[in-house]
Amino acid sequence: MVTPDLVNEEDIAKLIIPDDLPDEPSFKAYIEAKVYDKEGHLIQYHRQPMRSLTQYFLALMSIPIIGTYQRSSTYQATPILTNILGLPSQQSTYIWSNDPSYNSANILWTWSIQLGSGTQSFSPTLTGLAAPIANGSGAGELVYGSLSVGYASTTIIVILTVSNYSSSTVSVTEIGLLTNVIIQYQNSSNQYATLSYTYLLSYDTFSTAISIPPNSLAAFQITLSFTG
């Protein structure tokens, strides 16, 4: 059980890397990590800007901005969805009406956070972490808890809690935000069917490794904020 943090705001402020710069754009993203010992005391706090969004993040954000098809009379996916995400230009679905607008497929997505113990140079075309940490209780592994996604006004907050049940410290040096894009449709047999695609939306390395001792837990938070 996690007890109240045994550090004050002044202590935390000393651990935070400065991230507010003059003339910052209206989109801001941050990564935070908190490590608690087996008694529930906060033993490490880290916060830094998230700098490395991939092309897949930009393509995903095009959906709420410009939609999923080219125009009202052209039932084909936009080029950014087909060229970057590799989604089909059209998704055939069971025809039960002569009006094609009644036979459209649905698209949705979920979030996840992946932690790693490696490092690599950033590229907007990265598809994965250098050395993903497996979900387990063995050496070098972490037990991944459930993911929490919250929305507040113009901010999205994604939180992952992990536990170290091994006998050795696990060092987290990289973090990625992932999404699973799902297309829902009816197949030719009029049965519910799905297509699933996974993309790496961001990749960052920690300026200071996050060390999780045995029998400890850590919470990793990614905050995406859109401000005017």
C-alpha cells in the first residue's frame, strides 16, 4: 500500500528538470516517474519534457482533425492514413442498404505505455523500443498493472503502474507511448470482425535512469496538453 509521499514540494522541485521555455508552442507533453519502496515511501521522482513524437502520432491526430475519408462523395481513407498507418483505403463491409453511408466501418484506438532498459537514437519512423522490459516477475522484468487514461479539459493523462517482484533492481531508461488502432466492420457473412494495428506514438530516453528496487513499485505518467 502506498503511503503519502514523505517529501515536500521543495524537495520535488529540486528533482524536476526545467521544462518551460520561452515561446513554447501550444502543445506540451511531459513524462513523470515516481518510485516507491516496499513501505510505500517515495524514493525517486523524475519529470522531463516528452520531445520525440513519431509520424504515427501525427497520423493518428489527423483523424479528429480531418476525418477518416477524403470527402463526402469519396469513401476512401485519407492518404496520411494509408501511407503512414498502412490502413486500407476502403474496408468492405456487409451490404444491407443501397446507401453506402450506411455500410461504413468504425475506427477506434486504445493507449498503452511500454518501458525499456535500452537506448537508441530517435527517428520519426521508429516502431518499437530498443530493449522492451517484459511483463513478468523474473530478473529484469516488471509486472505491468492496469493502464489509466484520464481526460481533463484539453489534457490527456496516461498512467501505468509497474511492480518489481524480482530480487534485483530494474533500471528503466526508455519509455514509449503506444496505440492499438482497431477497425470494426461486418464481414461478408454478416459477422462482427476487426482489424488491429499497433503503432509507437512517442519514444524518449530518461535523462536519469529510473531505478526500481526489489519489492517496489513505480508509476509512469505521460501528459499531453493542448493549450491556446
